[in-house]
Amino acid sequence: MTIRVALIDDQTLVRQGIRGLLELSDAVTVVAEAEDGDLAVQLVATHQPDVLLMDMRMPRMNGAEATTALMQAGLAVPVIILTTFDDHDQVLAGIRAGAKGYLLKDVSLENLIRAIESVASGQTMIQPAITEALLKGLTRQGAGTFEASGMPEPLTARETEVLRLMAGGYSNKEIAQALSKSDGTIKNHVSHILAKLGVRDRTRAVLKAIEMNAI
């Protein structure tokens, strides 16, 4: 069974190039494409792809905003952000919006297919070069580095669920409402997650979890 993929990019030649590459693989089928993020909700609702490949920087609505719009519309299709930029602010925006993958457009077909298969199966995929750039950017901002070394203590199923919602940019209060738990309970879960991952804040927790394929 092939994975149904939709493309959103404001550059026609880029879309055609990505489609042409994907058509070389038997693992995926391109079912739709659009030129702007503001068409994302309509495209996904109409064609119901398994994975959405989307550019980050587009006019009117960028990739992070379109991902947020999909979440708000209840369309939980996994999104892979494809971009020529490795700016850490853009990466953070995509992660906070709930994107499940983040790749530079120079990624090989093999790695692109691997990323599509990963997010289609519920995993996350972020290109190592992007992660490295993001961590360097956080360090330049004075955010420091990960404190823990070695493998962290495994997360419980509930902690993993909370961490996934954190990756989607939800606050403790919103997570509590989504899981029908008290604010205090979620705050404790977040504290345990930070301690187990050996980090000091939510952003580092999400990044470290993505690096380790923990969400």
C-alpha cells in the first residue's frame, strides 16, 4: 500500500521537481498539490493525504501557520516542512505548530522517502543538520545546552502523550483540558519529563525527544 502525499509550495518548478522525484518511488503517490499555505485545510479535507509536504516560507500563510490551521480544523495529517532555510526561529515555529518532520530541500530522495514513511507511521523526523543549527542558535541566545549525558530515563506512556502535546505548542492548561487532568497533574508530568531528559525547559525537551525519536 502506497503512502498518499500532498505537496504545498509556492514555486511551481519546486513542486514539479519534488513530484518528479517522488514518482520515482513505488512507496508514495502524490495525490494533490497547491501553491500556498492558505489552501492547506481545503486540500487536506478534500484529498485526505497520509502525509503533507509543505514549504515553510510562502506568501499569505507560511508552513507553520498552515500547520496550525490544520490542527485547529481537526485535520491531524502529519506535516513535513521542506525548506531551503535552516534558521532556528523557523524550525522552532514549525515544531511548535506541530510539524512532524523538518527537512532541507537538498535532502536525497532516499532520505525524503524515509522521512515520509516515518511520519506516516507516527514517528518524527528532523534532519540532523537542522537540529545542529537550532541548538547552536539557542546557545548563541544564551539558552545553554542539554545538561544530561547518556540515555535519559524512559518516559511513561502518559509522559510521552504530554510531550507530544508540548511539541504541538500547547500550554499546561490546554494539555490539562485535552487530557481531562488538573493543571497541577500536568505541571508534575512536565517536571518529570524535563528531569528525565535532563533539560531545563520545554523547548529543549521537545528538541531532545525529536533527536531521539521519542515522539
